[in-house]
Amino acid sequence: MKILQTSAVKTHIISGFLGAGKTTLLQHLLSQKPENERWAVLMNEFGQIGVDQQLLPQTDGYEVKELLGGCLCCASQLPMQIALSRLLSDSKPDRLFIEPTGLGHPAQLLDQLSEPHWKQNIQMQAPVTVIDGSRLHDQLWTEQNLYQDQLKAAQIVVVSHQDLMNDLDKQALSELKREYQVYVQSWILAEQGLVKLEQIDFNYQRVERKLQPLLSIQRQIGVDQVLPEIKQLPYHYVETTQGYTVAGWKFSKHWQFNFYDVLDVLCEQKDWLRIKAIFNTDQGWMTFNFNPEQFNYKSGEENIDNRVEIISAQSIQTEAFENSLLKCRIIQK
């Protein structure tokens, strides 16, 4: 699937939860197209009937394509590869915008588009996530895993409907900025999608994440052996961004942990900036959200897995932490 492209096309991913205002933002960005350039848009709708495409310019200088059904982030890569290749080869755009469905996982799309196959054809710009500022007070909304995954993938966050934000929303935004300071480089308060192109026109700084076997398993692998490719739980990962280190673990949802033992292990950690976790415990599913000022935990909904993540500006004693955590597991007899 060869694409004849003289130079890499600046490519922006505009993600966001359902109803956040992605298309409104995109409309305003497209209105800033120079007359001598050709821009293209690849949109993804989860259903089989496209609507958003009809809301965008259909005039000379724009090429808008939709990929219907499923999610281009996490479904088979082939439909996305074909659609994107055709759009680049047929339209030869100077700039490209990709709008995944509101149910999409932009981190997976970023991984796909960062593969060597695309490097000569596209130049990834800082990924943008749009959030509805007027709903930040709603914890049922903001605590969803998909919502949080989209924020973690963003380097720029556009806060829409800021004119409708109440005091609780503003307080929640301050907390959100603190929580995602490791990932997000810029926060933009926008009314009606009024964002200038130069506010988002920065190169993507990729976060390297290494998925590896649990540290206890790695010790059993010879130094001359290659670590196995991780395709299923459990696993351990480390990523570094903007001078911070993030260490995380994911375990099967069927693993159960002693609640008070897990709480003790988390409270004993030192020199961290943030600890977030979801565990299946003998007290039910529990969520933990620690920052240096507050140690919050409460019962939560069943999750797809057990997970914990520690953010620190210092080195993290990962092996000691993992050993302590595994001792909290309840082994069924």
C-alpha cells in the first residue's frame, strides 16, 4: 500500500467524549484554512449512518471522508489503513484532521499512526482532547475509564462550554489540571470552539510505554533471553514523559486482593505525586485516588481489570512495590 507523498502531512487527532464539542472545534479550525492549501478530514462514526460529515465544508479545498461502523482506534487496523491511504494519495492534502468516534481510544490510534509505515507520510501533531467544562462536576461522567484514557492521550485539552461552567466545574477543572499535569502540556478554555490553529500546531511528543512481564516473572528469565511479547494480563509497564515516571500494573479482574492490605501498601509509598488504582477486593470493587493532600478511596463499579498506577518525579522502587502488592492477593484454595 504505497503512497506517493512529497512531504509528510501535518496530522491532528481531535478526540473527545460523546457530545464534548469535537465537531464544533473542527468547524472553526477548518475556517482558518489558507486559500492556497488543501485540507482533509477523516471522521469515524460508530454507527452506520454518517451525520457529522454533513456539518463540515463540502467546498473546494476540503476533502471530508467518513469511516462508518466500529471504532478506527480499536477495531481492525485495515479499514483505517485503507481509508487513510486513499485520502492521502487522492487528495494530497497540506493538513489532515482525524476525528475518532466519542467512544474511541486515541492512544491506540496514536500507536498505529506512529508505526514506521506512516512516518514518511504523516507528521503527527500534538493530540487534542475536547472535554465539556459544564459536566466536570459530574463524577459519573468524569470517572469513566474511557474519559480518563482520552485525557491521558492528550497533550492539549480544549475545555468547551466554559461559559456554562459553575463553581463546582471550575473546582473540578483545577483538580483535573493537577491530576493530568504529567500528560497535558496545554489547557485551552474555548467558547463555541473558538481556538486558533497556532494554539494546537505543535509536534507530537511520543510517550514511550514498555509493556513487560511482572518483575517477579522477569527474574526467572535469563539475562541472555529476550523478554516475551506481552499480549495478555498480567503485565507491568513504565512510561516517561516531561521528566516524570509512570509505573503501572494490570492484573486479571478475577484476581482478588485483601482491601486493608492493599490500602496499607498504597499508604506506605513515598515520594510520589499521584496514585490511582482499582482493585477487586474482599470488600468489593474499590477505587483509590491519592494525591499528597488527600487519600481518597471508595467502593466502585466492577472494572475490566485490576490496575494501579504511580506517578513520581523520582525513581520508583517498582520491584519492592510489586512484591508487596502481590502479597495482598487472596489465593483461592
